[in-house]
Amino acid sequence: MGSAAAARVRASLGTMLAAEFSEVAPHGITDRRSGRKQVQRDPAVLPALAIYDPEVTLDLPAGQTAGTAMNALAHGVEAGYARDASPLVAPVALEAIHRIMRSLPACLSNGHDLEAREDLLTGAHLAGFSIANARMALHHGLCHVLGGRSGAAHGTLNAVLLPHVMRFNSAFLPSGISAEGVAALVATLPLPARLRDAGVPAGLLPVVASEAAASPTAGANPRPASEAEILDLLRAAW
């Protein structure tokens, strides 16, 4: 990413997705040759300006709306229990979670609900700010390894895995947020419900568990996670 400074965009950047945050975060790379997603930070990749215009998301298909929103929700959840984060992060993350959970059903019910789309984008931005100022933990580590190894969509993996990781980290969840509440939301989404439905083969799970257990994100999880515990979690999600 060293050449990013030379290519930095000095113009406005409009997000076309429902709830991503890559436009305000200084990290992220996928190596398709090795099948690995890696988190590398470089502020030079940040644009000079990011514009969130809900009108450009009105015709976004329901599946992409749901997937990107679940990605944003996971950013808020993990920032909410991040270790060693600034005291400013948790309350912003909690606001992001509330906004995303209330606006996503409305967006899926009526994609042209401009108020709901704006609420979702606001929640996504707050979640992006939160995770950009905190450390990603086990959930993102699993999604990165699984996505790189299987090619499954990142948003789908977020939706499938988030309730399971939240149950694992239940003692550290922000007040008022529950794994069951998120699971109930996920059950309404137009996305695969299990890893097998997302095209992840069962034989890949031990490999993913091993790689995820060795990743820095697992080390940043508020609850220590062994390779065996991670494998059990993946099997429950499969």
C-alpha cells in the first residue's frame, strides 16, 4: 500500500453501497492469489472527502442492502467491546448499532424509504468511525479467513457468523444488545442462513479455525478463543 499516497483521490467519493465504511477507513486488502484477506493500515488511502447520499442507494437490491448493513452492524458490535479502545468509541458504536437495527428492516420493506436509507447510512458511518478507532476481534478474523478461503460474500459471512460470535462474547456485549436480537434480525434477511448455504465446505472449517486462532484479531478478542472453541463455533454456524 506504499504507493497509495501517490494515487490518493482528492475529490468527493460517493458511497454506492447501503452501509459500507471503506471510504472512511485506512485499511483492507485482498490477495486473490493466496486466498487471503489481510488488514493493513495506511492513512494515505483515505479520500479527501466522503459523501453519503441516500438517494443513490434507493435502488440497491435487497441482498446487497442486507449484506452491507450486516457488515456495518458487525463493525459496531466489535467496536463496542473492543479492548483498549478510547472511551469515545463505545457510545458511538452503540448509537450505530441502534440505527442499523431499526433502519435495516424498513429499508428491506421499502427500498425507496429515503428516511430509512439515510438512517442506515448514518449508522454505517458511525460504525465505521468506531471500528476505525478500535481493534477488530474474532468476528472479523473469521470473516476475513473464510472470505479469502471460500470466496463467500463478506456481507453474507457477517450475517451468518455475527450471532454466533456474539454468543461467544456475551459477557462483553454493550448493554441492551443481545445475540438473540441480532439472530432474530438475521432470520428476516434475504441472505443464506448457514455457512453451508453460502457455499462453505465443511472440510474447510478446521483450516479456517487454525488460521483464525493464529490471527491478531483473535488475540484482540475480549474473550480468549482457542482453536477448538473456534472450530466449535464454526460448526454451529455451518
